[in-house]
Amino acid sequence: MAYHLKKTFNSFCLFFCAVLLISTATGQSCQGKCGEQLDTCSCHSTCGSLGTCCPDLKQFCLDVSPHSGSMLGGTDFALLNTALQKTDTVLCRFKASTETEGYVDEDGVGHCISPLLYETGWIPFEVLINGVAKGWGTWLSVHHSKLDARFKITLVNATQWQYYGTPNTGGTLQMTWNSSLIRAEKVDVELWGYNETGEPYGDSWTAGWRYLYSVGRAVPNTGSFSFIPSPAKDPHWRWEMGSMRVSPSSSTEGQRDVNSLWSGAHALAWHLEQLFRDDSARWATAKCLSWDALEERLPNFLSEIPDCPCTLAQARADTGRFHTDYGCDIEKGSKCTYHPGSVHCVRAIQASPKYGAGQQCCYDSRGAQVLTGDSIGGSTPDRGHDWGAPPYGRPPRIPGLSHWKYDVLSFYYCCLWSDNCHYYFKHRPSSDCRTYRPPKAGSVFGDPHFITFDGSAYTFNGRGEYYLLSSPDKGLFVQGRTEPVKLENGTLAKATRLSSVAMRENSSDVIEVRVTAHPNTLEVLKNQQVLLFSEQSWMDLQGVFVFSATPGNVSVMFPSGAGVEVRAREGTMTTTVLLPLEFTNQTKGLLGRMNDDPDDDLVSSDGQSYNASKSSPEDLFHFGSTWAISNETSLFTYDSAYLLDQYLYSPKHDTEFVPAFSLPENPSDPLWSDMLKICFGNGASFCKYDTLSTHSLSTGNATISAVRSHTALVNDLAPVVACGFLPAPARGEKRGSVYLEGSELAFSCPSGQMLFGSPQRTCHESGHWSGTTTHCVSDNMEGILVGCVGAATALATLLAAITFYNRKLKRQRRHSLKGTVVFKQI
């Protein structure tokens, strides 16, 4: 075996030496070919670690710093590894159509300025030097609210800015920014407005971003500015939402696509007309009524958005379909400005298919849904998804801004600046959870062990690359790579660990997550290129979202609602796949068949069935080996000599690697007593195996922790019965705001009124409420009702008497005819 590996490695080295020699001789170039594998060298991102790059790679395939910025534009980014003349002209062309002017700094480094882009995600660009295309790269356009605070203007006391002019709110407004990000000693402080005009959902519906006026000219670039605002003049005050911009005063006022910083979008209360300051509630009420009339004409989007999870636990666990709402995050202190009484909100990750609408779900400290029928802090759906939706570019799919236009600004009109929330909630009612169905979870962890979607647990520690999940009909594939565990003394254990997972859904970008040499740190790749999360934690990619707030946690979310959670702990990788119920009977691979039947979970690629609890370890090892992938189906990156030799040029399942199927339990082992302290309860056998096979208590502890985390996840995702929202009776009161199985609601009426119907109702296991609908009626109404009942009773008695009399007459007639002969005339 050692001889075979040495021979393969030597062949590999000779091959790439030849490649380098040939590429030098033939002069193949990366000009216009970035990301490609050429015949004799490479312009692909993997060439650096392989040593196969074409000589001019850095010249044409650009690295930039920073690599991300606000979709509103204005970020100055350097074109690394460029050597230009000060007199060279630089033109930066984004998506082959949007152009901005760049420049060359005093060190000869080229720079681009990012433009206004009504979309988020990786944007391709090219750089023209003196009119000739000389470089290609990609730029990450970021939602203005998801942009890291370091890269945008901060409105100090944002509430003051957005309530300015309402009773008891005024004074000096202050804003701050990182002055080093603006290359100027003097700056202008400007207000820009946003609006959407044209026929909604028609071809004329367009987005408009416009410079309004400056509130400061030639201000020292100290990173802070304060002012006392005055009411704007017509027509400027008609722009009711927008952002502040800071840009070099050397630029023309209102010049687009220059080096600048932006605030987040906000309600422009501070600049509205004098009538707003004279009577803000009256002004806002008129706006609210206009919005109500508009909503009456627009199509109803509520039927195509998903129902909310029933509990906070479900909402936080269903990471394939819901993600934390940055405006109400329990991890950041639950500062829920727009949802008082809530501690956490989530948003549906995917926009609705036809209207690009979004769903929001909020929860209180009990973990129960907060509904608009009970509280002003209830969750509200959105006509414009806050994160936008492909294909972007047009309303209502503009990230952040369409949502502000149709869902947030109207909330200020109706709820925050006036007391007319009933209009808002008429069009934005909370969704309850009667149709919500939680996903199923399957996990891989330890050396490695598997818990299938239906709950079967087994061990398969083969060495190679395998299908964790294969769902051809849904277009979803998740693959796992395993490698032998290296012991502290440098030898290899007879056990393996998960070292990388790669995934794709239909035509999405391929996402790969792999362990690194750094403890508890993961590396993420998109189409074999490393993604950096140093500037942003959320990335909108092609057909997939990726979120990584810490180096050891990565969340991947696909349009189908499937989610993949990857965690690095104690040198091991844990991967959990969450699938909505639409995947029932649509899954194969090491995580089993998802259909709520554990007995048929494990089916090999050739159709043989195995039982996780009854099959021998050797049989399960054979089962796992049948799910090896091929080079043709592989989603993995091979960017090192080790990966090429051990995985690309070797069998996908290493038949020469035989794991230790069982290990003797020896009480004299130095780890024994400490192992028993951590390895107990559910998953104890996995914990003991990993501890003994790796001679590591930390590995065993990571395994038992993974089992417990999976158990907690399954418990959080357990289905619950919901009976649906019940309102209080008109003019009455309701006690209780939970609508799940076992919950009780109590109804009462004010003095002078009586309650008809059930005073208490209970949510039953059937999903139906006990009792009958309640109503409140006045005492005067009681007499009328009693009179009506009496009259109805008298009428019924009279009808009964008439009926009885008619029947008596019929009997008498029949009696008189009996025995009478009737002659028929011929």
C-alpha cells in the first residue's frame, strides 16, 4: 500500500511539473478565461494550492479588498496585484451594463467604486484600463440592513430620527461613520429618497432612488455630524423614506456612484412638511387611509405564503425555511422595536413564487406565537420580502426597499404615528400555524455515526466519499467525505471522521464545507472557491443562501426548504440535514429513506434492505460502501496533492481500509472511569466507541453532545396540534392567547351586557375548539330576546295545533269514505 501511494504521488508530481513547463512554453493566458481549466495551466481558484496557475493569473483574475459592500453603492475597493500608471483611466463595468469610474492611487493600485445595484449576491465585473478589458472579478452586493455596522452610517438614537415631529420628539439629530472609509478631508452629508412608481405588478412598476438635498456641505470628515432639521419644502417632503449619504465634497452634489457611505433605510419623519409637525396623528391618519385604499386594489398575497411554526422552539429549529429577523433577535437582547411583547422573530427565507411576498413570525417569552389579533406586537406578513427575491431589479423584489415601501412605512402611518392599527392589521394579519408541518432531521457525527430521518441509529466508518442524501426527483444531493482519525502520536486509528460535506440543489451553486487545521474552524467553498465571512455573515448565492456567524457554524438553505447545518467541535464535524415533508419517500443514501418507517430506512444502492438494530456491523459496513459516489457525480473540490491522490485518483470507497467494528471494554484502561462519567444515557455506545478508538475523551464528549443536540432538535421539531385563532367577542374580553392543544380561553362581557355562547373553550387533540362561538348582548337586548323566544314558542304551539287539527280532519274524511262504492262511468 505504501509503495502504491508513493508511486501515485511521484506520478502526480511529474504530471504537474510537465504542465508548468508546457504552459510556459505555449504561453496560455487567463485573459477573459478566469475560472477555467486550460489545456496546459489553470485559471481556476484551486490552481494556487496545486501549483498549476497560468503565469498571468493575478494580472487578469482580480482579487479585491474589501470584497463586499452596500447594494446602494459607493464602496471603494482596491484591485490587488495591479501595477498601473497614474495617468491610466479605469472603468469598472458591473453585470456587463452598469459602469462606474475608477482611479489609480499614488502606489499604482487600481480602484473601483461599486454602483447602485437593486440586488444582492455576487456580481461579476470587468475592469477596462484605457478602454481595454484587462481584469475580471466578482463583487458581493449586500442588503443595507445586513451590512456589517463597520461599513455604514449609524443613526444615533434611530427612534428619534423616525419619530421626529411627533409629540415630545425633537432636538438635535446625530450620525456617525468610519471616517477612514471616505478618501477625503471634507464631506457632504446628503439625504436620498426612495420610491416605487407605476402600475403595481405591471411593466411600468419601477424603483427610484433620488438625491433630495444636502444637510451639510464641506463638513470635516471626523466621522460625526449633528444638525437640527427643518421641515422640507415641496416636493422634497413627498419622499417619505430614504437614507443618509456621506461622500467627498469634491464630488458634485447628488453625483451617483462615488465613494460614499450610507445609512439604513428609515422613515423620514424629521424632514416631512410642517403639517406633519402641526398634527402628526392627523397627517398620518390620512396617509394610512390612502394606503388602505391602495391595498384594497392590490392582489391578495396571503394565500401563497407559508404558515408560521407553532412555537419558538420550532421556529429556531426549522433553519431550512426560517431565519432570525435581525430586528428582533433573542440572541442580541430581544430589542423588538416594531413588535413589543415579542422576544424573537423569524422570517421565511424564501419569497413567495408569484408576488415575492414574505412571512414573519414572532414569539413571546413563553415561546408562543404573538398574533396581531391579540397584540400590536404580533407578527405580520410582508407584500415585499425584506430580503428581496430573484430576479431582483424591479418592485416588489428590491431587497429591503420594497419591504420598507409597502410594509414598514405603512406601519408608521397606521400604528406608530397614529392610532389606526386596525387598518394595518386588516391587510397584514398574523398567520397562525394550523397548516405548519415541521421538517424531519437526520444527523452525521463522530467516527462517524448516523441517525436517519426516521430515527434509526447506526455506525458506518468507511473511508471515502459517499451520498449522505440523494434525492434525484427533488434535485438535492448531499455528499460526505470521510478520512481516518489521526491519533496524538501521529498514527491512524481504525476509525474515520467526516471531513467535508458538499451539496447542491438543481442548478444552484455547489457549496462545500470542510474542516481545517485550526480547531473548531470550518472552511466554506462556492463552486470550489473559498468564501470569506470576515466582512459579512450572510451570503445570497445562486439558488442557495449561506450563513456563518462564527467560524465553527455554517447554515446552508435551499429553495425547497431543505437546510444543512454544519458544526465543528473538538476536531470533529457534525452535519444535520433538515427536510420538509415534501421529501417523504424521496430520499436515499446513508441518512435513509424518509417515510416515518424506521424498518425500511437502510436500503443499499442495489436495493438490498438492512436493519440498523439487527444487521451486523460488517453488513452495515457493506451497506454504506454501496453509497460511494463517482468522479462523475462528485461535488467535492480536489485542491491539494493529498486530495487528488487519496480521493480523485483512488477508489471512492477504500476497500483496503477495515475499521475496528468493536472495541474491548477494559476497566483497567486509564480512560475508563472518566469515560463512564461522560458516556451515559442515549448515545452512550457511540460515545464509548469514539473515546476508545481515538484515545480521546474530548472526542467522546463531542459525540455524546452531538447525540443530545440531535435529540433536543427532534423534540423541538415535534408536531403540535393547533386549533387556530379565536377573537374576543365584540365589545367583550378574552383571557388567553395560546391556541395549541390543551390551551384554554375564557370570554367575558362588560357590565350591562350578557354573554351568549361558551364562556370557556378548550383546544382539543382533534384540532377543534370545544363549545360554541361567544357573543356579548346588552341587557335591553335580553328582554327583546326573551320576547322573541316567547313569540317563537307561541307560534310553534299554534302551528302544532293547526297541524293536529288538519290531521284530524283527514282521518275523519277517510273514515266516511270507507265502504262507499264508487261507480266508474263507461
